Amino acid sequence: MPVRNSSLGWRHLMTHYKEQILACDFFTIDTVWLQTSYVLFFLELGSRRIHFAGVTSNPNQTWITQQARQLVRELHDRGRCLQFLIHDNDCSFSKVFDAVFESEGLYIIRTPFQAPTANAHAEWWVRTVREECLDHTLIINADHLRRVLIEFAQYNNASRPHQGVNQEMPIPRTILKNTGFIQRRKILGGIINDYFRSSDRCLLSTL
């Protein structure tokens, strides 16, 4: 259902259409060797599910468009129906990039100029991944950064409760155990601890 950006208030759009909105953005990380890597990610606003697209030192149109195609295939395989894509006015988000999503029926919404809070959910995740992960990790190179972000994104989606979705996980657990020992799983070598119930191993074997 195409809706003109000007026909809806921004708050109304974010509130009433959040289950249909996909947001995307870039952020940068410098390695210990002072090399800059660009990270592209997508975020489903309704569930807070993160799609880590990739890391590159050269975010040119060809690379970005390829990441878009891969995400579209993933969403199609999941049967996920989204209606809107929000991104800022960075020239990296070209007409070719937009066309990939428009071909799937998504309506492109560009945020207003000099209004970073218009894509607040994406900005929130950038702050989260920095504060909870990257600020505690020395990144060696792009491959290392890629492995770190894949693991953190998996934790974000499957184990991390989110206030914005009533303390649920973006990917809900199919079986919630109310009995069994509480166990700990180390994320990123122990930077983050994930606690869960299990009846298979005793508590003392994991703590």
C-alpha cells in the first residue's frame, strides 16, 4: 500500500506502520591499525530484528546494491512482507539500491535533511552495538569485525530482550522453560553473558 511521505505525520508512520517498516543505515569502525570499515545493516522496526548486511572499506554502489539483493532474497524466503524502507540522504543509497526494494513493492522514504532522529531506531542500534560490544573489543581487521558483528547480531535477535517489544526477543523462542538449572553462555568471549534455563546440565558445570 503506497503512502506518500507527506501524507502522514512521522510519528503516525512510526507508530501505526512499524510492523511494515525496514530501516537501514551505515556506521564506521576504525581498526587498531587505523583502517576504517563501513558497516551496513537493516532493522525491522516492529520486531527490532537486525540484518547485518556486511563490512567493506569501499561502500560503492555495486557493493551496496548486492547487499540489498541478498537481503531481499532472505526476506522473500522468510515470507516477510514489508511495505516501507527508511534511509537517510547519503549518496551511497543510490537509485539502483532503491530500485531493488521498489521491485519488491517497498515504498522508499528518505529522512528529512539534518534530522538524524528521524531514523531513531537505527541510531539506537548503532549506540547499542557500540556500548555493549565494540567499545569493549579491539578490532584487528574487517574479517574480525565481521565475525564480531555476526555474533552480536545473533545474540540481539535470539537472546536479548528489548523494551520496545515488551521484553521479547526479535526471534521468539519456541519453547520457554520454567524449570531446570540456570546456565550461562558466553557471548564474544565473555563480554556478554546470556543466561537461560536448561535441564541437560547442572549449574555448577557452566559457572
